[in-house]
Amino acid sequence: MQSSESSSWPLWRKILFRFCFIYLTLQIAPLTWLDSLPLVTTVTQYYGKLTDWIVTWANDAFFHVRPVLVPENGSGDTSMGWARLWTYLLIAALGALIWSVLDRKRPNYTHLNYWLLLFTRYFIVMVALIYGIIKVFGQQMVFPNLHQLATPLGDFLPMRFSWLFIGYSAPYQFFSGTMEIFAALLLLYRRTVSLGALVATGVFLNVMMLNLSYDIPVKIFSMQMVFTCLFLLANESSRLIDFFILNRPAPMSAVYHFRYTKKWMRVTRIVLKCLVIIVMLVMPFYESLSRPEYNNNTVEKQPVENGIYTVASYKINRQEQPPSVTDTLRWRDLIFENGLGSVASGDTIFRQRYKRGYFGYSLDSAKHALGFKKFFDDPKYIMEFSFSTPDTNTILLAGLRGKDSLHVELKRIKRHFQLAERQFHWLSEQNR
């Protein structure tokens, strides 16, 4: 799809370019790249409100994904996310149609295509650096904690299963992040953009397949990343076909080159490029270096020793509640680990995940009080206990569950997990 400034594009290419230009401009939204800066946020917040209003209106009028749209949160595949995708595709299609009628005599869009390619590849660079750097630091997927190790494999949802499978291996996660950073660095320089686009396509195609295969709720974004990479490759399709398929010499790429006729233009280009590279590198590094608190909760000191505790005694209103397969509220075991607790119980007073109830906990050593919170930032406790430790392996809790008194005796057990050993063998005499 390469062409010189004087060549005439076929009609299908001009229509396709108009569609891609509108859609990619909406998708990559260059205006929002620096919205963490105070002055930029003032502008981008209105842009966000405008696009949200358009998406909501379009959903009510045409798509009906859901009567009430749920905004993108930890999941990118919410009803708002899907409505946004359909809205952008509709705007791009209608915009391309109107543009084609009003500008039907233009022979090509070589210059405009250069700028679209520029912003598209820098968008890919930004995303690849952000995710690549946190993977290199091992902070996107973390090693399974005690709660997850103690959860039966069959209770995990596919997304969490895939997260743990990647988080288990620090070398694999480092490799994945390195490949994303490698693709980003190649895309920064015009001489290596072609190779960078190929590497980035492979990297994000793998991410997309993981998301689709393991029901990871970033499907829309990963598909969009693959589309942006394919857009770069499509602009060099004739060269790539010559080199990889027809086994003949390929011409030099010209789509990433633009003639800056004046010196100030060339100087400005270099200065802006350096600033963009610095910002794109510094921001993810800063986030990664400040992320040790990702698993370091607000607990100043460990209230109890980390570990798995079996529930030896569980009394409600002084009445012993024996273990029963039909009693989903009784605690069966409890895990403490660095401010995060979980209990084998279906009690919805806790945050339920994978058939365990999760909570944050904190200690008042002077009062021998242990408090449970549903979320770490909750202002109130869901349960408060007085506690004592008759020995190093026993914890006695006394408190209230609603209006009922609750007395629990916990016994620490030494649970061994082979997965926690991070085993690796060059020599294996049999299949493990």
C-alpha cells in the first residue's frame, strides 16, 4: 500500500483510509495521552464526558447493549466498552461516507497517512512500554499467595487461572515484558518500524488470544491493539509480500518519512520526539518503582503470624457448631498473610471470591483487638475480636457476628505446597 506523493490511490484505498483515520483517531485519542497532567486533565475531562454522552445516546438509539451502561472499570469489556466500540465503528463508517462524497477528487492522502501512522505507532509504543515495564518488574501478574495456593484449582475462574500461570514464572513474565519493550523500541525509529510492527503484531496477537481463550476481560482493548499493528503492516503490505512470500527484493519504506523543508521543523521534530520518549519511559518506570505497595497493605506490623489456620472450635452464642457439608457459613479454615485474610466460608459478610471470603485485617496490640474489613479502605470493621495467643500455634478470637457472640479457636498448620517450591529440572526421567 506504499505510494509516492504524486501517485493516485484507488477508490477502495481512499475509502478504507478515511474509515481507519476516523476510527483510529477516536480509539487512540491522542488528546488523552497526558491526561494525568493537571492542565491537560481540565480539557480531557470534558472530552471524556462528551464521548460518554455520545456513546450513551447511540446505545439508547441503536445498539441496546444494556438499558443502563456500566462504565469501564477493572474490566474493559463492560457494556459501556462494547457500546463505545460499536459507536466508534458507526461514526467511522458514516464519517468515511460523508468524507468520500465531499472529498472525492483528492488523489491520495499520503501526508495525512504519515501523521496517522506516526500517532498510531507512538500509541503502540506507549502501551507496549507501560505493560512491558511492569512485566519486567514482575508486577502485572504476581506469584500465587497463600490464599490462592490453598484454593482448589477447580474453583478458579479462567482469568485468574491464567494470571497465576503467568505469575508463577518470573522468567516467563520477564521475557513477555522484554518482548513488548523490544517492539516499542523498534517502533521508535523509522528504519526499524517494519520489524517493530511485525514483533508488536506477534506480541499483541498472543495477548489477544490469551484474553479470548481465558475469558480475560480486556478482549476489546487487545483486539484494538492487534488492529493498530495490522494497520501499520497494511501500509507496507506490498513490501512484505515481496520479501516474505514472493522472495524478491523489496523497495525501501517511504510511508514513515516526511520532508521537513525548514531547519526549525527538523529541530522541533527531534526535540518533541525526545520529550515523548522520555515521558513514555519515565511514567511506566515511575509507576513500577512506586508499586511495591501493590501488595503492601496499610498494616504497620503483622498482627498475627502468616500462615494457614484450621478452625478447631467454632461457637455461636457459646454453642459449638460442628463441621458440616451443609453449613456454608461456618468457618473451616482461615489464612493470614501480610494484612490480607481469607476464610473458607460462604458468609457474604466477607468479600467472596473463588469460594473463599476475603477481608483485610489490622491489629491494636495494646488492646489485643483484631479487626476485619471487607475492603482495606473501608472506614468501619465488619467484625471486631479480642484475641489471645496461648501458644505460638494457637489464636483465640472472641467477638460478635451481628447480634450473636462468636468464639473461634484457630490452630496453625504446616501446609506444604509443591507449587511454591518453583521447581525446575533439566533432567526429568518421567513425565510430571
